[in-house]
Amino acid sequence: MKFIEYADRNVLARDVANILAVELENALQRNDSVSLAVPGGTTPGPIFDSLNGAQLDWSRVHVMLTDERWVAPDHDMSNARLLRQRLLVGPAAAAAFTPFFVDGLTAAEASEDLSAAIAPHLPLSVLVLGMGADMHTASLFPGSQGLEAAMADNAPAICPINVEGQDIGRITLSRAALDAAQSKHLVIFGQEKRAAVERAMTLPDHEAPIGAVLKEAVVHWAA
């Protein structure tokens, strides 16, 4: 794990966007197409605002989420909605995108077909992760229903997750799919999350899922 500290969050967003653009360009020089997986939530928005203008052959980039809440794509809580508003605009609008929500099916029912749909785009070329203070990443929440299956070495690429106390189901890339990414980046803000990353390295994976995917990752942090 490599740790990079930034002067502030604006600098981090700009620099991480530049790093991702360079890595995608390098991957495109070696491959006909490349894949980029990114999180939802508020943290990556400013990164997307910078990355979407990168002068890449976006038509050869396949974008997917690391996880999704089981809500319609126009719902306020939809990660796909965030991507369409902040990343898949400008030059990046030419990228292909695989949404994970399937109307009329549950997350469990859709997971097998979704795993097959993204299989041609694995291993991921570039992966961006977020993390909660509870040390979850993607939708790999400690104590969640489905976590053990999603953390298994032989897990499918996409797994359903139910988090205690949350009415909305989730779907997530499995630990194996995340960990196999050719380039991995974790973006976090604040002292609490910095301490959480350091603590995660000392805990079992089921207690701190982020720790299971940090090998050879770059952690980008700003206060």
C-alpha cells in the first residue's frame, strides 16, 4: 500500500483525475478496450468533474460502478444517476456504461446475468474505491448479509448484499473482482478515515473489508 497526502481536497481531486487519465491512456495503448470502476457517494464527484474532460478515446473505455443501491436510475440515491451527471458527460459521454439496477428483478436475481455481462471487462484496468468509517468499501459492509459469499475467493464478479437497518438492497463487485484490478486507488478524507485505514490493516477481512483489497493500492488522502 502506498499513501499519498494532499494539501487539500481540491488538489486531491485534480491530481487523482490526472493520475486516472494517464493510467487509462497507458492501458489503451496496450489494449483494444479498458475498464474503469468507480464508487458513488459524494467523495468522487469532484474527481469526475475533472476526469470527464480528459482527452482519451472514451469510446474504448467501459465504465461500471463498484456497487449500487437497488433503486431506479432516476432515484436520488442511485449511484448511476451520479455518474451520468458528473462523469459520463463531455468527452467521457462516449464511454460505454453498464448499469447494475435491473427493473423487475431483485439484486439476487440479477447478479448472475450482471456477472456475465461484465466478465469481458475483467480484470478491471483501473479501480477507484471509497471507504466508510466502518471500513466498508463498495458494498462490502462488516456484518452484512451476503458478505461472506462476496468475500470468498470463488465469488462471482457481482454479489447481492443486504445491510442491517437499511430498507434498500445493494449489489456489489466481489472482493475477488476488486482485488484483481490492475491499478487500485482508494480516496478518503478526514482524520477518522485515515485512522480507519491504518486500523483495517490489523483486523480480519470480515471486520474490515477494505483491508482485503489494499495490497498494491494507492491511498489518496486529504484532511
